Amino acid sequence: MKKFFFALLLFSVMIFHARSVYAEANQGGLTLSPMFQEIALKQTDQQKFFSVSLTNNTDAILTLHLSLLDFGSLDESGGVAFLGASNDLEKKYALSSWMRPEKDTVILQPGESQNVKVTIENRDSLAPGGHYGAVVFKAGDDADDPSATNRVAVNQLFSMLVFVKKIGGEIYSLDLKGEEYKQNIFAFPKMLELRFGNSGNVHIVPRGTVTITDPLKRVVSKGIINEESGLILPESIRVYPARLNQLAFSFVPGRYTMKIDYRYDGREDFTTVTRQFNFIPPMTIAAILALAVMGGWFAMRRRRQNRDKSPRESI
């Protein structure tokens, strides 16, 4: 059964956005709540419990088969992949082996709601730091049950992501690996992509601001890093876009300074990185051209006036 899920669940789920996104999911007539669980395990906790609420909104009997999986970062976009613990990194942050659901199958009558309790066992084998797993429900008929002919014949998957932080030995780390923006001397950057790396052993939430000042030291643009409170898993890299909002008119040509202040939730002080780029405002270019044209026009007019006066002076 697990091999089936491992093969079927090689997909990306865009996660780690605003926490409210995980409050509830209503898909295919099934309501699953919450979609996101974050749990802290103290050294003295022998186990922790959480519940998954399921509601059948259809007019037929619904059978759900429960499975437990681990997940990790799929790529730098913030997606996750449900995979088997096939390498040391996945095993290091695995959680499914320490989760124990109270039942493997849930049968919901039309309109019925049930809570499924899941236990996290805080054994010595669970290392300090972050661990990540999912409670997955597969909706479909039960072939072993003769009454299954009257039930919903669907093949859908529903999952709740579980983030566990075992206290005692956590390592927090956040580094700016790089930044990208459109570098055009005549175009002011409006969007910045920041690549953050987490070399610690627990998930974190990056925070910070980006400010741009002109050669006169005026703050002309500002952006917020990670407005949606997206998480970054340990030993992974994630890209966070930051929209730069213009605060003042940029009319001064020259070298502009970009200041990136960042930290992670739980840390008070910021790390600061500065970058510089050249920018010539198009309006400034237009004004210079206009002045040049006007200057040329006045020079030509004055030359003509002087030429008209010259014959009269000779008389």
C-alpha cells in the first residue's frame, strides 16, 4: 500500500503561504480541517495528540483509507514532494514512523463528521529539530466490503501537513544566497527575487524589508520580504519574491543603493546586505533632451539676430 502512495504522490503541493490557507479544504464533497498542523515537542513530552476533522458533504457513503507519509522540499519555489525515506536527508527529517493514527479507515455517512486522532510518539529515536509528515486520506470503495457498491466511487487524495519541532538541540540558520532583479539602467526595479538558504535543522519563517535610496539619500522604494509568512524547510533553499513599491519620484540619475534587512521569526536583530546599481530616470533624460533642444533653439535664434544686426552696424 505504501509503495502505491509513494508512486502516486510524486507531486508538488504549493505550501507555506498564509497560515489561513490551511484552515479548511472542501474538495469533491469532503471537508478536511485543518490542512496544517504545527506542533512543538518538549523533552518531557512522551507524546502529543492532534485531530483531523472530516465531513462528508455528499449524499452517498464515503470511505477514506488513511496513510502516513514524509515530505520534503521539491524545489526552490516552495513546493513539497511526498516521497519515501530513500536517502539520509529524508530520513533525518522524517516523521511518519513516529505518528500513529487511531484508525486506518474512516466510513462517513452522508452529512456525517468524524474526528480522527493521531498520536506523535516522542521516542528517543526522534532527534531534536524539525520533522515533517502528512496524514493522507484516499477516497474510494472498499473492495473487501460487500456494501461498498452503494458508496462513492472516487479516487481522490486529501492530505494534512504536519510540522513538528522537537525542542532541545534546534539549529536556526538563515542566509541570503543571492538576489535577482531586472538590471536596466533606464528601468527602475519593481520586483526582487531573494534566494534564502536554511542550513539549520528546523523550519523557519524569513522576515525583512528591502529599501532603495537615491544618490540624495532619499528612500524612493520599499518592499516587504515574505508577506505571506512562507516557511523554508531545513537544509533547503527557497526563492521569495518581494514587490518594490515606489515611495518617491526617482528623478536623480546616478548610483542607487539597495539595502536588504532580513531575519527569521524568533530572532530580533537583522542581517543587512547592500547592493548598488546605476539608474538614469527616463524623465531626466527627456528633460535633458528638452533643455538641449531649447538651448540649441535659443543659440540659433541669437545667431540669427546677430546676423541681422551686422549689416546695419556696418552702415
